[in-house]
Amino acid sequence: MSRLLDPPELGEGPSVPGLTAVQAAERLKAEGPNRLPKAKSVSPWRQLLAQMTHFFAAMLWVAGGLAIVAGMPQLGFAIFMVIVVNGLFAFTQEYRAERASEALRDLLPRQASVVRDGLPVTVDAAELVRGDLVILRPGDRISADMTVVEAHSLLLDLSTLTGESEPQAVSTDDTIWAGTFVVEGEGRGVVTHTG
């Protein structure tokens, strides 16, 4: 994961020249590609078992067993049902959250337009590095967190992050986040965080 840019590296407004191909290659080698880390996959059965056997669930299993031994089988079975229902509910929520995070990975674009060696070029979004000057146009998905250095009637759809359906106006020095996209206007931003 990259670190925040120091202010001198960012520059001012449209005069920001972008990186050279050599600088970009060095940063890519040092900081790694602009990819979201992939979570270690755990099988659904192990996740479900974990929901049924964590510390508080184990305490409830013991309490249910003691209730049966004490001659209150209805209470014991009711406790067991609570454990199972709670475990299934927690498993379902966790499973859905994992699927949502995988879907978020698909929202990031595959390519981005940047200025390298003073010329606009299209690069694979995984090759974006801190300090890259990204050209923002309508329809572009934002591939990395960045600070806007030039904005001309720039509107972003932030619904993937905030749920807000109305596009938000963006101006110079605003921070914009990966996964959002440009609805209207044009601009340029300097990448501050990747992957």
C-alpha cells in the first residue's frame, strides 16, 4: 500500500507535468501494482462452523446442555435453536459482505489515461503509481485515490461510497476516491494512494 504524497511532489494546478516512464516504473517496482488486496478465502463450511463454535456460542452450548441435565429440556433446546439461528444469520451476513467486497473489485477500471513523459497515454490501471497525473473525462471510473489539480465543471457519482444518487461537484484540491466515476466535466488529478 502506498503512502500519502508529500506536498512538494504534488505540484500546483495544470502545471503539474506528470511522471516520466522511468519514474513510474521505479515507483511501480517499489510500491507494487494498483490492485486491491485479495482476502484469503475460507470455505463456507469453515465459516459456518466458526459461527457455531466461537466463545459465546460455546458458552451457550454448555448452558443448553446444563439446562437439559437440570431437567429443563425445553429451555435447553430453545438455547440450541438460538445458537443455530444466530450462527446462520451471522454466516449469511458475513458471506454477503465478502461477495460485496469482491464485486467492488470489479468496479475499478481496467485502464486509465495519464500523462507520462509529457504526453497523454493509456495505461493499465494496475500500473498507476503515486504522483501519476490522471486525465479525467466523462464516463471514466476513478482507478486510485487522488487529489484534483484541475477541474472544469467536474461532477462525480459517489453512490458506490455514499449511496448518494446526486452527482457531486468537485473542485481543485478536493480528494476523490477509487471506485467513483466522472459524470460530467473534465479535469486532472494526481494519484495519492494506490491499491
